[in-house]
Amino acid sequence: MSAGRAVQGAIHRLRGGGELVCRVQTDLGVETPYILCAPVVAREAWGALVPKLHIAFAFGGAPHVIVMSQMVALPGAEIGAVVGDASGWRDEIVAAIDLLVSGF
């Protein structure tokens, strides 16, 4: 199973569909069958942003959103090539996870 670089914040294109996801899971040093990811969608395709939960950023010269409220563990075999990098938003990604899990 290969999902490209095992880097938290990597933007991947899914195999067979073309949708984008942001790798949320850090490299654990072991191969896992599922990888925690969040969808990446064009900004105009998403409604109101929830502060600290939906992360707005530019990808490919266009506004996009990492939709942390829709995180999902995907089979590694479904995760395709790395096409971008959102690692600069690591603090925001971790804060969104804290909000979802802890409520603050």
C-alpha cells in the first residue's frame, strides 16, 4: 500500500475519483491500513465556514477549504498522488481536531 509521502498536511488526489483530501494523520512509523484524512473542496462549493473548524487556504491558485468536520479514515489504497501541501496549516489542523474531540 502506498499513499505517496506519509506527511501530515499533504494534499492527495483520490484514485478513481479525482476528489482531494488532506492527510491529517501523522507518520506513525508503521504502515496502517487506514489513513485519517479531511476533504479539500473549492471554496465556492462550501457554505459558511465555521471558525477553527473549516480551514481556508489557497490551492492551485484558487481558494479552497479543508473540511475538518468531515474527517474520515480512508483505505490507504484509495489515496493517490501528492498534489499539494497544507503543512503550513498544521496548527490549525490540530486545533480543529481538538475542537472536534474536546469541544474547545
